[in-house]
Amino acid sequence: MNRPLSPQHFIPYGRQWIEEPDIEAVARVLRGDWLTTGPEIAGFESDLADATGARRAVALNSGTAALHAAYHVAGLGEGDQIITSPLTFAATANAALYVGSEVCFADIDPDTGGLDPEAAKACIGDRTKAIVAVDYAGHPADYDAISEVAEPFDLTVIADAAHSLGARRGGRDVGTLADLTTLSFHPVKPITCGEGGAVLTDDDRHARLIEEFRTHGITRDQNKMVDDEGPWHYEMHALGFNYRITDMQCALGRSQLQRLADHVARRRQIAARYMEAFASIDELQLPVVDEEVESGWHLFVVRVQDAKRRRPFFERLQQLRLGVQVHYRPVYLHPYYRSLGYEPGLCPRAEDFYRRAVSLPLFPAMTDDEVQAVISRVRRAVRDVL
């Protein structure tokens, strides 16, 4: 008979799940001839394309690098503009600044936390080149509606799918819903490479440009050479970056990808337990999933009904040894963005969402005892402070 977990047992909001096949895959690389820019990278890219239904996948060293590369191949530059959600990690917006573009933050759907297509439409101006939706908490954005908004203006639709690998909308996999899709392989994401990212696209030209972009803009393609100085020759055709990922990381990613379906299934199982357990708690607002969505459940975000009680609730959960988090402070409220002229009140629904949000522990390696401990501790915190 299982013993209850100790009250001091700490449960983080997210954690990687590494098993022996993952360790063996990395060890094989360490015993081999390649540590970086070897065969595991191409293999991982091929596996990612197969898993998502995208024509091409290009792996990079972070999700931020993937966003930067996607904005680059979308043609964003000085004076251009993207439209995106403020309810995201700062990288979604930061990468636009890297290419000299500006960011228009559009408000969210108050139920799902995703970008509101009508709010995005209201932001479109003469300098707008792309709409960047964020698959908040693993719930794919409404890409059909966003594409309808984008099409008359010839805007590129980009999916920041850092949370949603393995999710589906309308029977279609994440990776096939937007013109360009970016992924992250940070340890708390659906699969991990330690760090890493990728861009998914059906456009071969975009894929080739990203391959050059991640390697200082350098090519060894003989068909593109301006000069021919010998078999050692390579040329730099654009200003790129060192965004290369390693064979070690890609070996881990390939191994993890074989269990993606299991990881996502476990996340869904845990989320279902939470939904049932917390359904009767009036003090909490539970996540909403659109009926055509199969969420990846990267996060389980509850919202307290009274925003003034969020901090005491959060702190009580910490006292109860839950590693809760908040996702996210609207990007434009950060001091750096405030220095650029953004002000509070820009996206009222996103700000309200943030003021009441708490992310509970949810990761596929959680044991059933840990899930039950989260449920019990959340109920206790509700009784104590809400």
C-alpha cells in the first residue's frame, strides 16, 4: 500500500522527463565522431517533420533563435510591425525588435488566453507584415480566424507553438496551422533537448534561408557560389548568427520525440483529474478548451475570482511546497517595454488574466501521488485564504 507523500515533498510546476533511452542516445553521440553539425541534426529535423506533418523542420539552439529566424525569413525589418499577444514569454516580442520591427500588442480571448483575431484585426496598419499567435498553455490559437484576418492584407501568420507540440486543432496538427511555426525544447516543454528550438514550414526556400541564418549566413552550396576558389570554399551571403544546435541535443530530442504521444497523453490525463477535482471550487476559474481543440496542456492555469487574493493564494501554495508560477505578466508591462512607450491599460483582458492567474504543477513525469497531493494542497489553500 502506497504511503502518502510527505508534506515537505516539493512538486515543481514543470520538470523534464529523462529515461534510459534518452541517456543512451546522448552517450552514443559522445562515443562517436560528431558532437555538433552532424547526422543527428538532419535526423531530428526529419523526425520532427514526420511527427508534425510539416514539409520541413530546421532545428536551432533555442526557441528564441527559432522566432528570430522565422521573423527574418518572413521579411521583417526596420520599421515593419508584427501583431502578437502580450500574454507570452518576452521572446515572442523581443525577436521582432532584433530585426528592427515594432510590436503591436493585441488583446486576448478571455477564456483561452489566446490571441483574439478581432483585436488583431484592429491593430493592422500600413507597416504590419505578420500576425504572431501564441498557443498559450498548449491550446492552439484560432488559426482559421487569424488567417481570414491576415489574408486580405497578405500578412504572414506565424505560430509561437513553444507550448503546443503534439496538440491539434480541427483535426490538424500543430505545425500545419500557420505559414511558419516555432517550437521550443526547453526542459519544461513537451519534449526537451536541454535547450533548443525549431522552425516548421512547408516552404523549401524558407527552410534553406533558416539553415543559412543559423550558421552566420554561410553557404557551401555550389549552385549559389559567386566565386570558385577551390574545394575548401564557402561564402557568407547574409548576416546570420551562430544559432546552431548540437548532435548531442538532437539525439536527446529524437529519443524524446518517440515518446511525445505518451507525454501529451499523460498531460491530458492529469489535466482531466484537475478539472474534475476543482470543478466545484467556486473561488477558482478553470481553463477553457475550445471544442475543436485537443490541447497539449503545457500549463494548467487557474484564475482566482478575486484578483486581490491571488498573491496570498500563491504564497500559501508555496508554503504547501508547490512550485507554482504565473504565466505571464503582459510583455508591455516589463520596464524595458515601458521605456519604449507602452503603458498599462493597453490590453485590459490580458491584464485581468494576469492579475488572477496561477499555474499549477503539471508535467508528464508526475506520479499519481503527486497529482493527488497537488489537488489536496490546492483545496487546503482555497480554504485557508480564499
